[in-house]
Amino acid sequence: MRVVGFIGASGTGKSYRASWVAREKGLEFIIDDGLLIRGNQIVAGSSAKKEATRISAIKRALFIDPSHVRSVMEALARYQPEGIMILGTSDSMVESIAARLGLSGVDDRVYINEVASEYEISQALLTRKDQGKHVIPVPTFAIRKDFSGYLLDPLNIFRRKGRGIYMPVGEKSVVRPTFSYMGNYTISEYALRQIVEHAALAFKEVNKVHRLYAEDTADGKYLELELILIYGCRIRDVLVSVQAAVSAEIARLTGISLIRVDVIARSIVLAQETA
């Protein structure tokens, strides 16, 4: 199956343009915010935009829930599409979704600045920030029955084919999800450190998390942690295991997109020196 990623920061207008970008690429199926969409119809999945909190919305969009993954994979097996377009805020997010759905990889990528002007992107970001408006690229009737937020205006999209000639692209739903008017959320560095320590100290070979450094980037969060290990362990094996455990625990509890987790052995202590 050919996989195309459509990539751009949150609120820049990806869902608004998704249908015609997919048509340009000869694709009938789209994955957007937890939904598998065929044309103007939802065929599997559950919208992240119906979630009550932003964290649960992120988890839904990233396909963290095994039952959610299973329902979309079963639909893909049933329809056997030749290709699919995955919307994401970064290359790593698109790759992660493709991997979770058992797809072979991302064959092509389209970036929002290739199909939208700087002015259009800035206007979309302003609308998202000031009004909390989101777009779901399916008709309103398809999401009405189980959507928990506010349903705003349906939007009929047309694309210009030539002078005075417009081609209908389809109806989209403008919504305001519950999480967009419940306020913002933050996860403190201290809370993040507690999660990291909980995951790392589950290994008997780890004596202490000496230092944690976190940095936010456009694609996600970067973490670097330094460990004090107990003498006699296989250092590389422990570091690899801690790296995997920390990544999984942060994804499970926070929904934060991690682009990289570096784990360093700072020093080694004898067993009797441990606290």
C-alpha cells in the first residue's frame, strides 16, 4: 500500500485541504485525527476531536489504544486500498501512525507550505487560536451522532478548475471540540521527571536518575537523562531497556510526542553504596 504523509503544524489547515490533496495524489483513503475516511465517509476509527481533553485527543490521534488500532487495521484489510494519506503534525508522527497500523512506511510527503500560502496558514492559525475552530473532512451528518463538542457550520469546498469553473471537493464539518474551550493544560518539568524516575527505577540495575534535560522542538519533545548504575550490570542493555520503558510510559501517561530519548550512564556505584 502506498503511503503519503500530509504534514504541517496543528491548526495550519491540513484537514481543510486534505480531500483535494488526496485527490491530487490519486488517493481515496485518508487518516486524520484517528479517523479512517473514504471519500466523504468515515469507515473506521474514532475522532480525536470528540475527546473531552487535549491529552486524550492526542492519544486518539496517535492510535495509542489497541482496540482503536485494531478497528482501523480490520477496515484496511477489508477495503485493501492501493494507497492512503496520513495527516500529521510532523514526519515522526506520520511514521509512528503508519508503523502502529502495520503499514510498510511513508513513500511520499506533502508539506502544508507546498499547498498553502503563508497568509493562508497564518489565518488558519489565528482562527484556531482565537475561536477554537477545527475542521473534520467529512459531512456533518457523519459525525453528529457521537460528537461531544459544538457542531458549527458545514462547509462546502470547491476548487477552481479554470476561469469561472469550480469543481466540488466535498462537504466538511467545522467544529469546536470540547477540549478547545476547557482551557489550556501544561505538564511541568517536575511531573515529567517523576514519570521518568518511575520508569527508570523499575530496573534493579539503576541506582538513581542523576539528571533530566527536556527540550521542546517543532516536531516534539527531546529528552536526555543521565543514570547512575550499579556495578556489574551490562550497561548497554540497561540503557536500551530504560530508553524503551521511559518512551512508552511518557506516551501512555501524557500523549507527548517524543522525537528522541538519549540515555547516558553518568557513573557506576557498588551495590553497598546504593540507598
